[in-house]
Amino acid sequence: MDQENQTTVTEFFFSDFPQFENSSLLLFIPLLFIYMFIVVGNSLIFFAVQLDSRLHNPMYSFISMFSFLEIWYTTVTIPKMLSNLVSERKAISFIGCLLQMYFFHSLGVTEALVLTVMAIDRYIAICNPLRYAVIMTPRLCIQLSTSSCIFGFLVLLPEIVWISTLPFCGPNQIHQLFCDFEPVLHLACTDTSMILVEDVIHAISILTSISIITLSYLRIITVILRIPSGESRQKAFSTCAAHITIFLLFFGSVSLMYLRFSVTFQPLLDKAIALMFAVLAPFFNPIIYSLRNKDMKDAIKKIFFSPKTLDVSGS
């Protein structure tokens, strides 16, 4: 028995979604639809911004980048979820698990940074409009986007390397829909007190972004309320409404998952929260940015119809 316990784990197994063990198809079909919608919807936003010269400004550049990241953020986890729903052997290799954790969280950190940059961009545009063009130059936008990616993909490398050195000798069942830090660390055959340190690090990074974005939008709302013209005030609110909604969806679900420390939830609720920030939040991104934005809707139409066709149909 002791010898068996010292066997090195080479793969992990995912537990079934509670109450759906014998009816996985009920989850497979809607999850497949959601994933296809996320990929197609965010791809349309990305290409619409790239192809329409009217959208070549900092705000839409950051929206385009965020949509691009959302495609890969969901691709890291959802295809494996779909595979597990129709497979009897819900397994992932040790290396595959590490890579899934790394890319999922690196893309998530990068998205959080892009949302932070978007909030700062809106702050400058509304609170300091006369200097906006001077401050938010194309060069600065590229630097901010590049820095967000570099930081997002470098900051988690030490943590992943550290986890790869831990001994895993069984059990090897992950009670989550995908590989995540806490459920994987609980399987390590060593002192897991470092989990608390990891929670603190994650909490600090999440709260820092939330604080910056919240303060930016509080200042923005204060300035907007002072605008004398009702039409201008409504336009300014409309511009920020989509960003605030995405911020609440993204950080609200992330906070439920990573700012609870030692609080434990029932397995069904735990996986429901994971679905919320890994699947549902990205699902609403293309809806919010396309349906609420006339310029974006017009740019997406141009992908399917030539400007000449649109002119003829509109006349």
C-alpha cells in the first residue's frame, strides 16, 4: 500500500458535473452552442474593428484585443469540457493540466489588465478630453497592449514551475470542470499551506485591478453627471455602459471564485461558479459590444455586405 501511494501521478481525472452523470448530452449541446457563439461573435468583433477605418481608435482597439483574448481564453477549457461530457475516461495528462492552468490564468490576467487599460482610456477621454489625443497615441496603445500580454504571460510562470516540482502520488481526481490551482494543489502529496499564499497573491492582483477600474468609473460618472446637456450626458453614459457591464461580469464571477479563501461551496455551486466566469461571461461579451453599439453593428454588417449593397438596401 505504501509503495502504491508513492506512485507518481501522470494524469488527472475530472469528476462528473453533479446531477448530470447520466445525461451529459443535456449539457453538451448548449455548451457547444455557447462555445461556437463565443468564437464566431468575438471573431466578428475583432475583424470588424480591423477592417473598418472608423473604428481605428484606442477604445475599439482595446475592445478588439479583448475579444481576441476571449476566443483563446475559452478555447483553453471548453473543448476539453465538451470532450469530457461525451467520454467515459475524463482524463488529462499532468503536463496538459499544467498547460491548461497556465494559459487559462495567463489569458485571464491579460484580460483583467486590458479591462483596466480600457477604464483608464475612458477616464482620460471623458475627464480630460482636450488632451486625450495627445495622451492616448497609437504608440502608447500598442505599448499598453503589448505590456499587458507580456506581464500576463510572465507573472504566472514561477507559480506553474513551482507546481510542476510538487510530488503528486494520488488521489488524482480533480473536483472541478478544468485544471485550476486550488483543486490541483489539494492533490499534492506535500504541505499545502502554500495554497493560502497563492490565494493572497491572487486576491491582491484581482483587488488592485478592481480598485483602479472602480475609481476610474466613479470619477467618470461624477464628471458625466456635471454635463449640462442631457443628450451629451446620455451619449457619455452609453459609451461606458458596455465597459462597466463587462467589468461587472468578469470581475464579479472571478471574485466569487478566487476571493473566498477558506470558504467552501457545495460541488454543484462550485462548478456553477466556474461555468459563470469561464463560459457565461465570455458568452455575453459579443452580445454587449455588438447589440449596444451602432458603429460596431454597422462594421459587422460590412463584413457580410459590401458598402454598395448596404447603400442600395438603405435607399
